[in-house]
Amino acid sequence: MLRGLALLYFIGETESGRASAVSSFQNHGSIPAVARSTRRGRERQTHGTVQLISKEKRFEIQRGKSPFQSLLERGAKESETDSPQSGFGPDAELKVENLWRLLFPLALSGALLGPVLDGSHGNFNVLHYDRFVVPVGLPEGPKLFETALWVPPLFGLAGIIIGLGTVVLDSVLKSPDDARRPGNLKVLSGVLLYCAQYVVSGFLFSAGVMGSGPALFLLLSVLGFGLWYALDRTVAGICMSLLTSVCGPLIEVGLISLSEKAGAPLYHYTQPDIAGVSSWIIPVYFGGGPAVGNLGRLFANRLGVYKLDDGLREC
């Protein structure tokens, strides 16, 4: 009996399907018309779906582009617009053509400060000049320190190399933004701390507190590393400090040896222990890296060396 009922149900469904087909054929006149009617229905359904997607997702379906392609393009544009500016992104990279703007302020800073610091070493009997000596003091007053005509240009060149080199290394080694935009207080503190290290080195030498050997070298090394840690903490900064601590004494060795061979020594250390210089001067050079490096960074932000119009923000 169940089989009979199932058979009757199948026949009924078949007849219903045939009647529907015949009705459609009679209304539209032909089988192609039925197909067109069905296709139009599907198109209306698809069009409604696209309109719904367009309204909900808020992107336009352009001719020749799929919704997926339009979504990707929209996402790319939003990511470019919303991404924060980075110190080494396209908006904050170096303007290489503007690096020349750093030359004069860095040279002037080195030429003014260097002779004063080196003069303090002269006062502490660390070294003395032998040629082109220029005493510096108040008019009709006591002498403050002595320098030489060739000292300001030499320190000016050192300021350019350290300051400009730090800015370039920041870009190459991708230094963090907060390190690349030091504020005025940080830069001033660095310069004053470096001056203090320079003067303290001369005082300790002259007082004979730690002698002029390894103990003084170790103490000044700790002070120099402390300056880098407090003022910099970047790979670019420590690289520049290491280069300064190596190249600075080597230049001094060259100046002393060449001038002595020429029979006209420019200056001399009173207690040299390595190639005519005092070895403890090496960590003193190291401490100059972060101080002058931050000065170069400050000038780079102020003088439009970065692609941002107003430079990077201060920290």
C-alpha cells in the first residue's frame, strides 16, 4: 500500500511539473522565451544581491573590476592614508640634497667649543701647543686658556663628521624616531655632560688621583658609555662613538708624528703612553659621539633635512 501511495505522489508531481511547463510555454510562446524569462529572473536576483553588497560594504562595482579587486584597492588606499608617519618612512626620509645645510652650524659649533675644551687640557698640563699659539682671555685680564690657529678648523671638521655622520647612519640603520628627534633640553644636557667629562678627565690627570694609566682609562670609559646610554641608545650612535674613539686618536698620532718629522711639532702630550698620545683620551673621544650626534639631529630637524616640512616632532 505504501508503494502505491509513493507511486501516486510521483505521478502527481510529474503531472504538476508538466502542467507548469505547458503553462509557461503557452504564455511565452516558445521554449527560448521561457529561457529568456528564467534568465531575466536570475539577472534581477543577481542585481539585487550586488546592490545589497554595494550598500552594505560601501564600495563601487566598476566595469571590468570584480568586487574583490575593488575591495583590495580601497584597502590599499586606506592603509596609505591612515598609516602613521615614521622616521624612516617615505615622508620622513633624508633629503640628501639638503645635507649641506648642516655643514655651517656643525662646523661653527665645533670651532667654538673644541678650543675651549682642549684649552682646559692645556690648563691641566695634559698637553701644550708648540706652533701658532693664541692666548685667549679677557681684555687686559688674565689668560683663560691657550689654543692654536689650526685648532678651530680641526674641531669644526670633527663636528661636521660626527654630526652629519650620525644623521646619515640614523637613516641607514633605521634608528627609532624618538632618538632622531631630540629636544633642546636633551641636546643641551648632552653637550654640558660631555664638557664635564672633558674637564674631569684633565682634573683627574693633573691631580694624580688615578694616575694616567688603566684606572683612569677605565673610569673615563664608564663615563663615556654612560653618556651614550643616557643620551642615545641607538646602534647608529654607538657606531659613531666607536668610530670617533678610533679615528680621533689616530688623527692626533698623525699630526704629532708628521709635524715632528717635519721639524715643526704642532703640540705634544706631557705624559704620552701610546704613539705620542695619552691612551685615556680614547674614551673621551667616545663621549663626544652622542653629544655631537644629538646636536646634528637637532639641526637636521630644524633645517629641513628630513622630507617632513616641519621636521620630526621633538621628544
